[in-house]
Amino acid sequence: MSVPNSGLVSDRVFDDLLRRVLADEYLAGERLPTQRALAAEQGVTLSSLREALKRLEQMGLLDVRHGDATYVRDWREHGTLDVLAHLLLGSGSLNADVLRDVLEARSMTLREIAGLAAARADEDDDRALAQLAADVAGAQDMAAATAADYAFFAALAKASHNIVFVLLLNAIGDVYLPHAAAIPVAAEHAALAPRYAQLAATVQSGEVEAARRTAFELAEAQRHAVLELLR
């Protein structure tokens, strides 16, 4: 008789509870049933349930208190970037409204990152951006273009010399890269390749407003291309 993998069981419980929280089946401020009752409801051991609850707590969605009391937090106020992947694809298909929000925020964020990069980039940053712009232009397929696109903007964040933007791009990569095929921001990489080179050049020359404008225009072109492909 096979024994269920505890990690897979915990994942199933996590996915179910997360779906309920994001769908507001469990309302903010609501006290969940006891852990023993939840475990019985899910048909799992207490240890598997607690693993799932811990993950939800780390995402900012639950307040697990001593004495077995667990309260739902408002995911719109307390949720982390980890929530985005589940909002985007939790139903098995893309949530168009969330995708529009993500791409809009991306355009605005990259604009500000580019401005700082133009003001602060050093020679190493300039070389990295120029090489990565060339990598985008030379990409032979979507996978290579996606990797080069993300690496370019991660390098742009590094060139901003702002640790918050660097960590933000890391977090976005953790959410985005596993689902990149469903969100093809590099779909028009061949046509847009000159804009990467232009952005790298404006950063190198220290043209702050030109860098901001170029980054925003590139990101917006990608946003419109993605939304058009997904119509």
C-alpha cells in the first residue's frame, strides 16, 4: 500500500485554502475552524495542514496564533507578490484583468528604474546592458528571447543601484519565469530589439529622461503586443 507524499498532500491543501481566500470564500477577519477540524475536512494529517497554513501565513494571508486560532487577513492589504501568480493563473487560465494590472505596473516600474540607471550606472552596468540588448536581438526563439528580456531588465535594475528595485525584479522573476509562455512579453522581440539597444545607449550616456521615455515606450509596446496576442 503506497503512502501519499506529504509534500503533495500539503500542496493540495495549500492550493484549496488559497483559492478560497482569494475568492473571498473565507472573508477578511474570519476565524477559520480549528486545525483539527480543517485537517479532518481536508482528509489530511495535522502536520500536512500546518505546512499549508505556514505557507499561507508567509504570504501574508493568514494570522496563525498560538492556541490553534487562525484568522484570515485581507489579501489585498497584506498579500505579497507571491499572490500574483495565483491570481493570474489560479483558475487554470489567465485572468485578463490581473494581467492588465501587472503589465501596467511593469511599464511604470521599468520607467523609474531606467531613470535611476541612467543617473547611476557604472561601466560594468553599461557593458552588461549592451551585451544583453545584443542577446535579445540575436535570440533565435521565444525561450531565448524571454530569458534575454528578463536578464536585460534585471541588469537595468542592478544599474539603478537601488536594492529595492533589484529585489523587486528578483521577486517578479520568481513569479513570471515559470509562467512566461502564458505571458509572452518577448513575443515581438525581433521588432523591438532596437529599443533595447537604444535604452542601453541612453543609460550609458546618462540621459535620464530619454532613458525613462525609452523604457516606458518599450514596456508599453510589449504590453500592447501581449494583450493583442491574448485577445
